[in-house]
Amino acid sequence: MTIETALHELNISALRPFQERALTTLLDGRNLLTLMPTSSGKSLIFTSFAMVQERLTIVIEPHLALELDQVRQLQGKGVAAACLNSLQSSTERKTILARIEQGELLLLFVTPEMLQNRKVQVALRKADLAGVMIDEAHCVCKQGPGFREDYLRIREFVQSLSNPPVVGAFTATATPSTEQYILEKLSIEDATVIRGSVTRDNIELHAIEVGHGLGSRKDADLIEQRKREIICKQLRKHKGERVIIYSNTIKHVEKLHHYLCKQGFDAEFYHGKCEGKSARLERFTSGQVKIMVATNAFGLGVNIPDIRLVIHHAPLIGLDDYTQEAGRAGRDGKKAIALLLWHEGDFTTNRRLIKENQMDLKGAELKERLHALEALHDYACENHKCRWGMIREFFGEKSGKRCKKRCDNCKNR
């Protein structure tokens, strides 16, 4: 199939310059690392690659929500795409494995964990693989002992194939050190690297400190109530528009969702352990509900174009993660807002999680994660600098000129 035919079937008039360069790189059999902002169209590169090659391409995604969304959209365009995941019955998985062996699929979406399944590997070794694409490749750096270690086994699988396919890695958020880590861990040090700016001109950045001066444990309920009041005010202001509200724990997500429903808002929630993930995603993507309350298990790469507001109920582990999730807003290119709510205690909790509890990191990895968290802390506390300039500096770019009206600091000058 020609590139023109593939684009026609996908209803795309033309590729952007970086997409054309990336696609040509893969079609020439060269490995690729693409670092471009959210909504720039990275998924179109590996989709059109598979269609032009007319051979199976594996796409490795971090979350089921992203898998399901990608497959739903591609099947709607008549592309032979499928996914393998833990939500499927054994019969459903057998059917897909048979389609792989019979050469009926162009795109197969899996998580790193599913890629290590013995039956999946047996089927893939019998297939004529064109490529292995790692979407949201910065997740390779988030692994650790006991946590998503299968990301580090991707290269073992690729190297075990008798005819190793071309490898592509895609992300919107990678510092120069993260870039080198991705290349090393995926064993694609010889990859062509295509990097664009992280700036999104249509997203307006805001940060609000909640409960300044409050700090004792007995103040926690008051701080939470103030956050909820701000969220409700924003939801009324954006009534009828699509909104994502992120929080940092399953407990916070479910409690906040329950509170919003009691306040009369029609909302859905999503996290890694909730039931009925497909149905929850469908209710939000179809517009049946306009508000999604979620952990970071929802959102990476999910292509919902008209999200007008992204609220963070609490800060994440770093400025890289925050930039990624804020980028869920305004994928249609129209004006959108990303709002971070924070209290100093949130950052104290995150520092403790990194050092002691959930993230078993050492040496350079621990230093890098703490650096990303402190960068987000500086971003939140800053009342004068351009927020987009701070993000650019974090990702190794020049801060550049002030954004004028695309962050609260520049608007308030």
C-alpha cells in the first residue's frame, strides 16, 4: 500500500513535516525515537507504517485505557487492529492469536506484561513482524523492582526474533537524560531522534495554592474541602464541556467522584483496579458523561479532542508527569485550561513516597525523580516566571519569550 492510500483510508489529507520524516525513517528500516508534544499525531506514524508495510506491527502501550481507545478508533476506520489484555476471555484471546498466525492483523496493541505471555510470544514468532512500537516510551524510565519490570524485557523479546523488526519509540515528555535512558534500555542507541518543543500554544496553565498556612493533620479535611469547592466552581464555569480531574490515589478518586455526584454533577471514575473499564471509557468518550475523575491509569495518549479543562486535585511525582497529563487538554487545537491545585503537604507526601514507600529507586534514578518533583514544586510556587518557560527549561529547551496570556503568571503581570 502507498503512503497516499494509507492516509486516504485514515481520512488524513497530509502528514506534518515531522510525521513524514519519522515515517520515512521507519520505512527505511531505521530505528526511531520521536519526542513531540501531546496531540501532535505520533500515533499516526506507526499506524500508517503498518498499513504501508501491510504486515503486523506490535504497539506496546502502558495502560488498558489507551489500548482500548486506539483499537476502537482504528476499527472505526476499517483498519485491522486488535488488542490482547487481561479483560478478555480465553476464547477472545485465542481468536486474536489465531488472527495473528493467519496474518489477518496489521496492528496489535499489548502492554509490556502481555508481551511476556508465552502463548503471545509463540504467535508473534510465527508472524512476519514489520515493527515494534513503544508508545509513551518515557514509561520505560518509571519501572523499578516489583513495578513494571517487563518494560526492560521488551528489548530481550525483540533481540530473540530471528528477523528483528524496526523499533520505534514515541513520547511527549523526555528530558535529555530520559532520552538517553530510553535509547539504552530499548537497545536502540543508533536510533534517529526527532525532537520538537513541548509547548502547546492553546493550553493556558494555572496553579492555585490551597490552604496556605494550614499544615497540621486536623487541617487536612479543611484543605480537601477547599480543593473541592474550587473544583465545583470550575465545573460550573465549564458546564457542558468535557473535563478530566486527576488525583494521586484510588481512594482520593473514588471519594472525589462520590462527592461530585452528591453535588449533582454527572461524573465517571477510572483507576487501575476499577471494574468495567471499557464501559467507563465509552461513557466518557461518547459524551454520555462529561466529567472523568481518574488516576494516571487514564489518559496517556487517549485521543479525546475536545477536553476543555484538566484539573489536578493534587500534584504528581514530577513536572514531566504533570506536563503529560495537562496535555490531555485541547487536543483539537482549541483553547483549553490546565489547573494544578496544591498544598505544601502534598509535596511532603510525594517526597516520602519516592524515598521510602512505593518507588524503590537508587542512585541516578532516585536523583532524577526527586529533581522532577522539585521542578514541579518550583512550578507550583512560582508567582512571576512564565510557566511554559519553566517547562521548556526542564525539558532542556531554552526558556524563550514569555507566553503573554497562556499562563496565570503572564496574564497577571
